[in-house]
Amino acid sequence: MASNPKQKTAIVVGAGVGGIATAARLASAGFSVTVLEKNTFTGGRCSLLTHEGYRFDQGPSLLLLPGLFAETFADLNTSLSAEGVELLKCDPNYNMWFGDGEKFELSSDTAVMKREIEKWEGKDGFERYLSWLAEAHRHYEISVREVLHKKLYEHLQSPQTKLSKASVCAASV
Ligand SMILES: Cc1cc2nc3c(=O)[nH]c(=O)nc-3n(C[C@H](O)[C@H](O)[C@H](O)COP(=O)(O)OP(=O)(O)OC[C@H]3O[C@@H](n4cnc5c(N)ncnc54)[C@H](O)[C@@H]3O)c2cc1C
């Protein structure tokens, strides 16, 4: 509860990364924030399982949106490095193992990716991969600009959202 009766209050449901980032931003903006979490641990899908002394990621293994993490810390007047978080590059990034023992190695080193893709997809594969990367980059830029950096009520008022709500209603009749 807020000790100052004039202080604005907020309740955030869920202590996954989204809820925690929202709660931290609200607290930084002066709100008294209560976070409600149904589990006995925080992190949601971004938490860990432990079994017989081993730790397993529940979800993420790749840091996909480093810019947005940096933005969140900057909004809280700090940074990842100021909080003691040092990001280390893993090489290889990721190995996919097939049942027969073969593997596909994913790397941020373009020469390694070229070698791996050509092994599975032939000579033309790398060019297709580059065009897929360019398309994925366009999708990334659009989703950051049009979704992640927009407020929820802007989405609710957008003609596209109204249209998709109308289609959902029409489809459910
Ligand atoms: C297998 C897998 C692999 C993934 N890999 C990656 C990856 O490599 N890189 C990456 O960036 N992302 C990855 N993701 C996605 C990433 O994990 C999620 O996008 C992110 O963790 C979602 O965070 P969130 O806070 O939005 O939701 P969640 O983590 O789902 O948090 C929601 C929280 O709300 C709580 N909650 C729900 N309902 C209630 C209620 N009624 N009352 C109280 N509490 C409630 C839940 O218990 C949970 O703690 C992966 C996800 C999965 C499942």
C-alpha cells in the first residue's frame, strides 16, 4: 500500500520479464507498485528448472532483443554494465543435433554460417539465407516501431485493430 495517500498506485499481474519491466518503470515514475504472481518464483517463462543438480532454461536461450534490454535499463537511469551484467558471446551460438549424430551449427560468424548452410542446402542456400535475414530484419524494425514502441491504447484505436476485432466478431457469429 502507498504510505503517501496522494501517491498513485498500480497493480501488475505477473512477474515475468514483461511484468517486472513494467513494474520497474512505473515505480521509477513515482507509482507505488504491487506485483501479483501466481507462482512461488519470478521470471515466468524466463526462469529456470533445476533437476538433480542441473539447471535448465524454461524458455529463452538466445538474447534476441539486446537493444530493448538496454532501453529498459536506460529508462531506469542505469545500464546493464552498471548493474554488473556482462554479456559474453557464445561460440558457437547454438547447435542443433539430429538423431543420427549430425549437427547444424549456428553462429554469428557469417563464414561459419555459409559453410553450415551450404552443407545442408547446397550452393544456393546461402543466398536464400541472406535474403531471409534481410526480410527478418524488416519485420523486426516494423514490429519494434509499430508494436513494441506503441502504447496499448494506440493499438486499440488503430484502424487495423478495429478491423481485426470486427473480423473476430464476424467469425464467431
Ligand atoms: C521454449 C521457449 C523458448 C524461448 N526462447 C526464447 C529465446 O531464445 N529468446 C527470447 O528472447 N525469448 C524466448 N522465448 C520467449 C520468452 O521466454 C518470452 O517472450 C518472455 O519470457 C515472456 O515474458 P512475459 O513477462 O511477457 O510473460 P511470462 O514469462 O509468461 O510471464 C507471465 C507471468 O504471469 C504470471 N501469471 C499469469 N497469470 C497470472 C495470474 N492470473 N495471476 C498471477 N500471476 C499470473 C505467470 O505465472 C508468469 O510468471 C522463449 C519461450 C519459450 C517458451
